[in-house]
Amino acid sequence: MGLTRRRFIRTAGRLTAAVVGYHLLPVSSLASENGPLVGVVKSSNHLEALRSAVEMFGSMKNFVSKGDRVLLKPNISWDRRPEQAANTNPDLVREVVKMCFDAGAKSVKVLDRTCNNATRCYDRSGIADAAREAGADVSFVSESRFKEVPIPEGKILKSWPVYREFLRADKYISMPVLKHHSMAVVSGGVKNSMGLIGGDRGTIHRDFPDKITDINTVLKPAFTILDATKVLIRNGPQGGSLDDVKIFDTVIAGIDVVAIDSVGASVMGESATTMPYLLKASERGLGEHDLEKIKIQRAELG
Amino acid sequence: MTLRRASQLLLLFLFLFLFLYSKYPIKGPYTVDLFFKIDPLVALLASLAARDWISDLTWALPVLGLAIILGRFFCGWICPLGATIDISRRYLRKRKLSPKPSRRGMWFKYTVLVFLAVAAMFSVGFFWFFDPISLLLRSMTLFIYPIFAFGTSSLLDTASYIPVLEDPALDLLDWLKTWALPVHDPLFLKSLLVALIFLSIIIVERYSSRFWCRFVCPLGALFGLFSGKSLLRRRVSEDCNECGKCQRSCRMMAIAADPVKTCNSECILCMDCAEVCPENAISYGFRGRAESDTVLDLPRRRLIFSSLAGLVGAGAMGVAVVDRARASRAIRPPGALLEDEFIDKCIRCYACVRACSTSGDCLHPTLAETGIEGLLTPAASMRIGYCEYNCNLCGTVCPTGAIHELDMEDKKKRRMGLADFDRNRCIPWASGDDCIVCEEHCPLPDKAIKFESREINVVGKGPKLVKLPYVRRDLCTGCGICETKCPVKGRAAILVTRDEEERWTGGTDGF
């Protein structure tokens, strides 16, 4: 029964997209009746943790259909090595690429608009190599390939340049890494969408809560996998010292990005109540921040 | 395809390949500055100007010594600028035999050499301007490669808007960007001067073959000085019927009025004359009839005049005014020598600029910011790029040691300068809104920008709790990423200056 409803909603979403004229990625509303589901799995075997977290939502086939062009966006922002935990864990990225292909994806594109020099980031994070090993198309963000997109629900931002590959993709899967962030307190899924937008991103920091919510009303992922295997707990978002990295061995997954960030923050010992952007996003209906109202399914594997 | 042409093409391709390969990550010694190892002009004059023998370039001396045996083979078989000039001439100039060649003025390059040597004796380097390898590399970095990259990516980007071409064009562009093109198009301001000089050298080929090599090139002149009595040379047998075909085909006009005579200091061993000789009378070897001629027409007055010019030129540099305000914002690469020594040793080859453009992209040409003596030396412009924390490519590729190659752990600690807030422009300080993009990007594990959450009274808004950033001067290394990423429009609200910069002196700890 759930399957039929899901298919109906997805088809309705596609029709809406066709009417509007550009790709609005459909969001599966699998868990909207009971409060958003967020899976939290801990295991020293990271791939097992990942698979188990995805299984709580059925399988990747519920998000990726046969013949889909998938845009997978990890965090590749910084010129740091994997053990410094500033970027997404490359082993997880490789595995998610495989999962997408197993679910029937025609192509999986992996990219990010980095903060440091892109060649260095892609190389030293290990993500370019890992993604290519699984057959993904890894490419650099091209400055000329952004398209100004209207933000109908925007409070402050009425439009913003968005990357063309996002607009061409059938599905967008977000793979942020959980970490400390001086301005935002915690960086997770909501902030991950910053890597697909053009323009002067520094200006987004001013009135950040509303602006990041505006952006996220357009950049909605079908599924989010939050990497909390190694977490930068100080001096984020890029750190540098291994003393600032704490091993959590955890993978968090879900559809509600706000809920995922709230759960992620609690794993780090932070709370959504200290994070203005999360409260604002929740207030504006982007998702649920209140841990009481989120259906958290936990598992700890041996 | 003769052996000589093959050699020219091979070396030109090697130059281009090494150029493309001189980018992050540099693995091994395969970078374009290798070409300076066989450039005796730079080895001698840079060492002279800096009063310090550049040991990395020692092998250039035997190359010069080879001219005693092989003549001016470098110009005809090795020099990549020579190869570029020859290839351009093939397309610019119809292959007609030139009328009776004139050899007037070919002494000029020797006076150029004297001028440069005298200036270098007074510690002023002008030779970089005239050195062909430096010139070609500079032109590649600032002009040729950016045009090629920009042109290709624009073409493919535009093509991708045609629906049927969208996927193949974008896939091709992505592939090129991964392997051959820069990720973002490098566009250099101030490259016009370099572009004009390079284009002039090429365009003049339409009117006069190997113009640069015959009249201007001091490296050619240097080789010429050693080639006059070369063992390997053009030899003309008794079969010569004095038809003069060889004279008209000689691109260097090295054959005298009497076609049996060769001016060895001008002959670059291209061997075209041997190819066109209808009697097969010409050969190149160690034995056989050879009579020599000379263009080395250097009466004393020419020598004195060019020496004086060198002296005056060097002196003029000493009285030139430096705009201290602008100079303090011209940050030198990490590991750079003290300013005077840096300017003496820098040959403006732009190997560092090329490498940096594939990394942080802060190094750019200067014009008069550091004084006229520092003309075209590279300096960091932190609004365009910054110095990547984990990078020291510039020191790795610098052929003369003007930028000392720092050990990576050392480089991360050394100051290029210091960052400083302009609190009148900084968003949190001036308007009470949150920002701290600078703090976010500071790469030091113990960040050099910290902040205090304070309640400040904002005019027109009342009390507001805001994160106020400040610089920790004891931690900052002046890398400039804060200035690059600062969202304030126009001049950034945090600026890097040469305050407290550390330069390599080779002292106890090197600094």
C-alpha cells in the first residue's frame, strides 16, 4: 500500500515539474504521517552502518529509479585528507555510488563547488578516486554553468544561480559530513546545498538562517546520508589537527534534512535550540527540528 | 622531415608537455623550469647580478662549451622559441626565396649582450627581458595558454546549449578540465605587455626570417661568441657552382657573398642549404673545405656605447622611486629571498605563476608596484587568489632560487605578511550582522582569526549579539584566504600587507 502511495506522489511530483518547466526534484513523503524517520546506525564497519541505515528506508531503489541520472553531492570543500574529517568519508561515497548503480541509475555525477582549489580538494579528500572506482562521473564545477533560478518561497533571496547539473539530474542525493562550524555551530545537510549554488556565497552568511532556508526550498534532496564516522568537533569546518577529530563511527540517514541535522547535532552534544538556522528552517516548514517529534530509529552493530 | 626538424619538434613538445605538467601535484623533477638548466645566459647573468652562483644551473656551462665543438646548434635544434619562430614563419610567409640577403645590423645582438652583462655587473638584471626561454615561458603562462583555455572552454560551453550537443560537449569539457585545461580560466591582467612583445616577435617573421635570433637574442649572441671556430661546421666542396641558391635559402643569412664562406657565429646548423644545393656540394661535418666570415663587426665605439647604456640603465634603477603604499601590498611568495636579492635573481619566467594558477592562484605579474626595478616580478594579489596552506609549488619550480624551496612543515609556519581588519568595512563590526567568512576559511589548525560574541549597540537597530572577529598576529601567516573570501564588495574588509614578513636568508634557521 505504501508503495502505491509513493509512486502516486512521485508521479504527481514529476507532472508538477513538467508544468513548471524545469526539474524540481520530487521528494518522497514516505514518513510524513508519523513524524520524519531518521536512521542512526553505529558500527566500526562503516559500510555496514551505511547499508543498515539505508535499509531502514527500504533500499536505494526507493529513491533511485531505473535509468535515473543521479547527482550525488558529498562535501569535498576543503584541501584536507580523509582522516582530518573536513570532507565526506570517501569509502562511504564509493559505496553510495555503487548503491545508486545497483538501483538502476544510468549515471551518477559526483561534484562540489569547493572552497579551496578544486583539484587539490578532489584529490586529497580521496573522493574523486573513490567515486571513479565505482563508476561515477567526477567533474569539476564550471563557473559558467550556473543558471539563475527563481525562489518562489524565498523570504530574502528571490532567485539565485544554481548549478546546471542539479537542474539536469533526475535525483539529487546529498552526502554531507557532520562537523563543527563556528558560524553555524554544526554543519550538516542543510548547509550542504551551498555546494550547488553560484554567486558570492560569502554574502549568504549575512542573515544566514533565512537565506539558507530560501536556498533549501529549491535544492531538496530525495535522500540525505549524513557522514558521522569521523567528526570534527572543534575548529571546523576545515580543522586540520587530528586532535580535533573524534571517532563516532555513525551514519545518519533520512529524508527530512532539518531532522537529520537536529539528530546529528545531538550526536555531537549540541542542540538545535542553539542553532538559529535550524530553528528558522523548521519554523518555515522545511522540516522538523524537535527531537521529540522525530522518529529516531537507532541501531548499534557489533 | 629531417633530423633537425624532428629535434626541434621533440623539444618544443617537451616544453609544452612540461608546461602542462607543471601543476598540482608536482611529482618528480618534470617541470618546465628544467629548460633553464641548459640556458647559459640565465646561469651566468643571474648569478652575476645576485653575486651568488646558482648551483642548480651549473650544467648550462658545459652546454655553452659544446658550442666550441658543435657551433650554434642550440638555436637550430633545441631552442623552443626558435622552433616556434620557424613554425610560425612557415605559415606567415610564402616560401619564396629571399632576394640577395643583407647582413647589416646582425652585430646588434652582441651589443645587447654587452649591455646586459654590464648591467648585471652592477647587480641589475635586464637579461630576463631578452632571454628566449624566459620570454617563451612567460608568454605561455600569461597569454597563450589562457587564450587557448578560455577559447576552448567558451566554445564547448556555448555548444552545450544546443540540445543535441549538450551531453557530448559537457562531457568533453569535463574530461579536458580534468586532464589538460585549468579548472577555472586563468586570466591575467597586465599580460598585455608580454602578449604584445611575443606577438611582435612572431609577426615580424612575415617580413624577415629569424629576426629575433639574428638581431636581438643575447643567448644566440653568447652561443655565437663560442661558435666562431666550431669544429662541426658547414663545408663546401669543389663541386660548388656559385649559383647562390644556398644564400637565398639561409634563414640566418649566415652565408657570405661568396657562397663558400660561412659565418659560423650565425649559422644555426639548420642544414637547409645542404638540402637545396643542386650540386650536393654542401655538407656538415668535421672535415672538408670551409672558409669563414664574420658579422662580428664590433668597433670599439659600439662596445663602449652599449657598456655605457648598461651602466646608465643600472644606475637609473637605483634612483627610481618605489611607492611604499603599493609595495607593501605586493606580497612575495613564501620562501622568497630578501627583496633586493629576489629582484636580482628573479628572471620573470613565471614558472611560479603557472604552478600557482593551478593551486591558490595568488601570484600575478606586477608592473611598477614594487618599483621599476621590480618590473614584472610576480607578487600575490590576495583579492584574486590566496596561498594554499598545503602548497609550496612556487618554490619547487623556481629555477634560480629567487623563491627558496621550503620544507612543507616550515612553509606552513612562515609569514608572507599579516592580515588586518578594516573595522569600518567589516560587516559584524560596522553593522552588527553576522559573517565571519574569514574565520571559516582560515586554514591554520589553530585559527589565526578568532571571534568574541559580544552585545554591541548598532546604530538604528539597537543592541545585538554578534560574533566579532579579530586577528591573532602571533598565529597569522598572511596566506590571504580571508581577503579572497571576504564578501564585502570592492576592497576587502580584511587586508594582507607585508607587515612582519619572513624572507629566506639562508641564516641559522633560514630566516
